[in-house]
Amino acid sequence: MFKCLLEIAYEAEVDTNDNPELLEYAKETCNEIPATRSAKINELRQMIFDREECQPTRIDDEFLLRFLRSKNFVVPRAHRLLVRYCTFRQQYPYLYDGVDLWGLMKLKDIFEGTSFDRPDIGRLTVFRIGLWDPNEVGIQDLLRGAYAMSEIGLRQPKIQIIGGTIVVDFEGMTLKQASAITPSVAYQILCLIGLATPTRVHGCHLINYSWVLNTFWYVFKRFIPHETMHLIHFHGSDMKSLQKHIDLEALHPRYGGTCRTTITVGDWLQKLKKYRDEKFDRDMKQLGYIIKQ
């Protein structure tokens, strides 16, 4: 029975239809008012034409809506985010242009999530740095995987509305891995988790770190906007501290939680390949990805 429910959840990953129940939640969370939504979208679209600061690949309602939701329907803020998004794509085309989407299955379990998408934490994503072997997976592919996860996730109205929470697990991190995190890489990572993507971030939690984190954190801190510093939490090896922010039902037992169903990025992409539809292929190809059969 559980496996059947999990398959339904995988199939829902390609669904881009609005959920009426979530739309009610969107009023409170995103300041989304159905009666004025179309007018706000048109206002954002007109601002794109008038200011000519960016040339997005899409300006349809569905695409622009994710930027408005991210910025609580404040049109100028949504426009600034869209400009950053377009600029980021222009700066780093290697993240998507000609990238074989299904080839990113090689990331296996470096990224994982749990089967709970909850309004209080959104979608939980865990980055297990210690499982990353730089000799097998280059830093560019790591970033490509993170970008693909962001773009695919943000196709879903659910994720646009409830956002997400990130846990960075440093257990097993080596100096070789830390040395790969250059200032350029650090900037790209921050862009992917909200600086230049329409992502609603509840928090970023750092755990199981050692003195190596000093090098890691020094590189990142220079790019983090002051107003978002409160979203970053340092827990060390204190899982009780982590559990104050993330419910046990959403945490894997290795972190003291009760959720035994984790979804690795490799498995997730495999299921997306199985359940994808024509719209999914079209959207991803428009972003620059190669979608092989």
C-alpha cells in the first residue's frame, strides 16, 4: 500500500495544476488574492517590457506567477528577482545548456529528501557532502544537479507556495571537498537556494561540521544578504537543536527523526523519467536541457 502511495507522489511531481486547498493557504503565505492575481501578473509582464532589464525565455502566466508568489505579490520585488534569475542564467549557461537531465542520476544519494511536504518546513532537502566524491562527480555536475532540482521543483505550484528547508550535513567532509567550494561556486549555490531563484526558504540548517566549516563559511558569508542571515542555523552535532526547527516526522532516523522513507536525487530523476509528460519535456527543453528517451 505504501509503495503505491509513493508512486502516486512521484507521479504528482510533474503536475503543474493549482490545488484549491493550497490556494487557500497561498492567501496567508504569499498574499495571493485570486481576484487580483491576473492583474498582478499583467503588471509584472508590463514591467518587463517597460524596463527592458531582462529577457526571460518565458513570460506566460504560469512562469511569472512563481516569481510573484516568492515575493508575496509585490510586483517590483518580483521583477528584481526575475532580473537576477535571468542574469544568473546568462552568467552560468553550463548549468543547463546542453545538459543531459537524466545523466544527473549519477548524483545518486548526495541529495535526498523525505516524503513529507509540509507548510511549516516546505520540501526538506538534505545535502550530504560526505557522500560526494569529487573524483567521480565534478563540482559542475553537483551544481547542475542542484539547479535541475530547483527548476523541476518550482514547476509545482505546491512548492512555489510552501517553499522548502535545507539541511547541509557536513559529516565526512574533507579538505579536498572544501577546496572545491570557490567563491564563484559559493555564489552559485546561494543563487540556487533563493538569491536568484523564486524559492521560499524557511531555513538552512548546518549540522555535523568540524573546523573545516571555517573555510567553507568564510567563502559563503560574503555573499549572504544581511536580511537573510536569520535563516541560517548552526547545530553542530546537536540533533535536539535541529529538531526544534524540523518536526521528527520529516527527519530521517540518523537525525533522530521517525521518517524512514528518503528519496535520493537519483531515484527521483528515475521516477520523473517514468512519469513525465509532453509538457514536462517541453518546459525542460525550453530551459536548455537535453531530454533523452
